[in-house]
Amino acid sequence: MKQSNLRPQSPRSTRRISGRAQQDHILDPYQRQRKLHEGTVCPQCGAVYHEGRWRWVARAEGAAEELCAACRRINDKYPAGIVTLRGDFARQHKEEMIHLARHQEEAEKKEHPLNRIISIEEDARGVVINTTDIHLPRRIGDALKRAFHGEIEDDFEKDGYFVRVNWTREA
């Protein structure tokens, strides 16, 4: 009898897609461990859990209420992504850059209600944008690079649900 050196995977880190087990490398601590009821509404933002994901659709009468992951992250002030804007250029053009980041958030949020900006903070070195997901920071960074050039560096946490995107331009 041939022995296998494969260890069984824990239920949280393995998922089945098209009949094949796949390792889920990104574990989001805000992901629900149970499926929500169809039509569940987030009482804070108004998103509705419809067909297996949060969407902007009409709320059903008497629907169950539960906070979505984005609102939970916002309340906890626990970002999944951080965009930092550094350099003299960022300090001089911060209003334009913040406007561009907000525009990217609006475009992303139309299709993906959980992808939002938590906060925008200014410090002596530039601007820090905290987000509820790992996709919006890269979208913001790419938009900044297209509009203002500069350099982008991103750092995805290997086994976690976190990304840091750094945008810099000196002059």
C-alpha cells in the first residue's frame, strides 16, 4: 500500500472549486465563517447580501440585519490595505491626489460594496489612506501613477489579508 505524505488541510484553509480542493492562501479575519441568509442587510451602509455576496440592491421588507465586513473594519479601524503618498509632490498636490483616491473608491464601490476607504490622514511626510480591502489600494496606486507618474511599490502579506502600497514622487 502506497503511503501519501500529504496532510489533510483544515476546513478554513481549503476550498473546493470545480470539484478540486484548492489551498486558500489569503485568510481574512473579517470573512464570515457561516453563510448569511439571502437578503441580509447591513444596518450601517445599507448593502444587501444577495446571491452570495454584498450588493447595492433594494432592501427586502423585514430583512435580517448584520454588519458587513467593510463596516466592521471601519468600526474597528482595522484596515486591510494602506496607501501612503510620500514626497514633496504629494505634499504640494495632496488635495488633487485625495480627490483621485475618492474617485477610485466610488468607481470600485459601485460593483464591490465592501471596497471602501476607511480614513485619510495627513502627516508631516504626506498622506496615508486606509482601506477595507486589498484591491482598492492597488487601484488607487495605479491611478496615481497614471495621473502624476512617480513610483509605486506594493507589499502583499504572504499569508494574511493585508497590502501596503507606497507611492512616491519628489518633484
